[in-house]
Amino acid sequence: MTFKLGLTGSIGMGKSTTAEMFVAEGCALWDADAAVHRLYAKGGAAVAPMSAAFPDCIEDGMVSRERLKELISQDATVLNRIEVIVHPLVAKDRTAFLESSQADITVLDIPLLFEGGSAAFMDAIVVVSVDFEEQKKRLMQRARMTREQLKAIMEKQAPDAEKRAKADYIIETDTLDHAREQVQAVVRDIRAGLAIA
């Protein structure tokens, strides 16, 4: 049985980079966003139900995320309808990954870990964090994101302080070296606990 380590953090905190650091330490990684991409791809499990609910969002046999964004911006109820279809499929993908994982620790990279209720299924939770000024700087460097999109994302996410308060481990991502040292310390701590169990 693999140890389930939930990884989360607000946008711009360095979660993806931190996830790769865990992989470098021999952990398996399941990524919620990557799972959604698989489900939306040609032949993906979400294509048929999404096609039935939102036929205009299918392009070349795939779910178009751009078209979904347009629909969501026009109608606030669309997001909930998408979640009803996609969340069970994502949960099924995660379960299948965990059942096949050979690693002692599996990191589950879930942006809305607390907000979506997945925290209850984890053995421990890591929150990546950085001060607000650095977060803002990183986000403004992402040219693809408008202020409106950023505001919408931030409103869906629990505040950083709230996440930190619920975490078993906090990783400050102020520098790559500092983040890597903390990742290594978390892995050592979990493996020490697994050796005792």
C-alpha cells in the first residue's frame, strides 16, 4: 500500500516544480490537471458525456478547454455541470493510479485539494507557499493569464494562510535549493515513519 501524500498550494506558489522534486526523490506522481487532459483528449472518458452536455465544446473528437472557458464566462452554472461530469472520472483515474503504484510514497498533485474534499483521503498533506509579493510577480510573468482569469482562480481557492493551517508539511518555494531541501526532509520523515510502521 502506497503512502498518499496530497500536494496543493495556491496558483503561482511553485506546486508543479515541487511535484517534480518529489519525483526526483523516488515518489510516484499523480497530477489532477494531467488527468483532466487525458479525459478530454481524443478517446478520453469525458468526451462522450461532455459531448452530450456541451456539444459545441467538442473539436476534432476532443473537449476544447477554450470553448469551455467561453461557456463558463457566459453562464455561471456551466462550471458546476462540468464538475458533476468530470470529478467522478478524475476520482476513478486517481484510484486506478493508486492501485497500480509501486512507489512507497505517491504524491497526488491536486490544486483544489481542500476545496474539493480530497484532503480526507490523504495520509498527509504538503502545502507549497511563498509570500504574496513573489506569488504576484510569478503570476504577472505568465503572459497567458488576464487579471480577470487570475481573480476568478483566486476566488475558487482557499486562502494561503488557511491551507498552511491545515497542512502536515509546508514547503517554502522562495528558492529552488530551499524547496528541494524541504522536499528531501519531508520524504525522509515519511520514510522513517513507514519503516517504523
